[in-house]
Amino acid sequence: MNAHTHADLSRRFFLRCAAAVAGGALAESASAAEPLPKELDAAIAKLESYFTPQDKFQDVSRGRPVPHTLPLDKRKEVGLTPETWKLDILSDPEHPAKLGKQLTAKDGTALDFAALMKLAEKHAVRFAKIMTCLNLNCPLGTGVWEGVPLRELLWLTQPKGDVRRVFFYGYHNDDPKQMFRSSLPVGRVLEDYDGLPPVIACYKLNGELLTQKRGGPVRVLVPEHYGFKSVKWLTHLFLSNGPAANDTYATQNNDVDSPMKTFCEHKYSPAKVKAGVAVPLTGYAQAGIGGLSKVQVWATPAEKEWPKDDPYFTKAPWTDATILPPPADWGVKPELLKGAFGFDGAGKPKAWPMRLAKAYWAALLPGLPAGAYVVRCRTIDAAGHAQPMPRPFRKGGCCEIESWELTVEA
């Protein structure tokens, strides 16, 4: 991404910036008639393309060894290639569901990749999603994910009743101690409430078959959740009458049912500037389940103490940054977006920013006097909640207000 990537940016984009330093913080002023300041060009040029190529995703895969590093012969043996992939769809033996039939490799009825592609001819869906880790404050990547709604696989078992949850796991080196599994209420699998895309058995990313590093041949993809719900190297799907989550993350003191939060981080800012020189800032914002209405920034002298009874800086004089418009070049083939969930027939987003994805933002701080400063950024969601509210607890998703140091030299 660069300044030219946003076709409408250079002439139609207006930035609100601070005009003065007051009381040790930046005071807000509107500059709605100003075009994009040229000081932001270099910072915006450093932003990567909106969608992340598969080989550029950050990786937090589990396993000893990590399954995608296995030799090809071994991957074929255990079903980690499209030609050899099989999915067992079963009743949970500990909490049995009433099924008309089960699909198993043992009896030769497991779902294979060709059968999944046959389902895809009628049921395939695509949607944009940012992939983030529950306890990390940076995105692993953003992509257009494609797959078959998981409910279509459930219906293959002809379920009769006693189904409360669905749980699933992927290949784990034939070692029960390495098993990583996750789960969902069956209602979320069967129904797409609150305008969400469906949970899918995912086989493509950005129009290309999933690489094994990204969880191929098939992984689960849960639109509104953090990455641990989107289990890689899918091999088993269980319908269960159990009432509770049995996620691996649940045993590690994590909140396993809360969806993604809205928060932001900075991507570019200089560490040192000269006094009186404007400071360009850029970053990304994750639009979680609560949506995104604003990104705000604030700079204050480092020595200035903040009242301890305001840990989230709610009384600080935050200044609105500008959320950049949709890019002219998304980094994927344009036809991939046409008809995708949340996009119109021309491949344009129906709403911006898009929930469950990201948006870039930019701000220009005015020149500051010499000294040491702390700069912060935060989001305001669609309901007016300022980050980290309404869910400030770390184990339910990272959402701390980011801060970084800025030195202004005389």
C-alpha cells in the first residue's frame, strides 16, 4: 500500500490534527478543509497491502514437530494433502448425540476433499477476516477466506437430537498430549446471527488453496473469534451433548467464548524528531464484534503523571485520527471480492470499516517543544465504548491501550 493505492486519498482525504500543546497534552482542532498533508505520504507508503499473502502471515502453529514441517511422504500418510485428506464426523463418545449415521475413515465413509469440493459447488462462501491471537497485540494477517459452512457437514450425519456443542481438532502428530481442540455452541454453527458470516470448513485463502503452513488442506474458520477457534489441519468433528466448552485454551486460564475486541496499534511513527516538526503516525485498527467508529491519538510529556483513578485515560484530551478509506488495490484479484460476504457485486465493501477485519488510520501531530513524550492510540467502537472497554480483561483478548516513546530534540 502507498499513497497512490488509496485512489481517493490524495485529494479527498481530510485529517483532523491537534493545533497546540495545552496542559501537557494535545488539544483538538478540526481542519476539515485541509487536504492530506504531504508529511504523511512516506508513512502511508510503508503500510502493507490490505490483504496479506499466505507466505506473509505470521505463524503461531503448535506441534512437535509442527505438522506443516513434516516430510511430504508423512503428510500424505496422515492426510495432510488434498488427495489424502479425510474428515471423521462423529458423535462424542463421552456425551453422545443422536445421529442417523457417522462418517469415519475406519468404515470408509469419512468426508474427503473431492466430496468437500462437491459441496462447495453449491454452498461455498467467502469473507474477509483479520486473524489475531487471543493474547497477542498484533495481527497475524488479514485474508479472504473461502469454505463450506460447517453446518453442511453436520447435516451429513442426519442429526436427530441431543446436540448442544460441536468440537473439533486437527492433526497432532498422533500424540494425544499434543492435541489442540476447540468448540462452539451448535446454535452458532447452524445459524448466522447478528449479520455474521458462517463458520466454515476453510480450504482457500485469497483465492488459493490453503498452504499447509496456513492449516491446509482444510481448517475451521470462525469469523468472529480469535485464531485458537480456527483449528488447523482439521481431521475430526464431533457432535456433542456436552454442555460446556472443552477447548484446549480453557485449561490455560483463557476466556474461550468471547468474540474479537476492537482495538488499535500503531504501525509507523518516528522515534526522534526535531522540535517544531510535525509527527506522522499511522496504524491499523481491528474492528471487532463491536465495530469501529473512531481512532484517537494523544501525546503527553513523559514526566507528566496521570491520576491513578483513571487507568484507561478516559479524561485525556484525545484527538481524532482519520480512518483511511477502502483501498483501490486490495492486494488480491478484484473478482475475488465480487459477491463475497460484505461486498457488493462490484467488489466494494457494503460498510466501512468492515467488522471482523481491519482499517488503517493516519494522524499528524503538530510540532512539539523539545522533550520526552509518550504517545498513545485507542479506538471507539460503534456503541461509543472507548478501548479497552467494555471488556478490559486480557484473557478475553488483548486490548490494552498501546503507548510508545517519542523524543523531540532541540
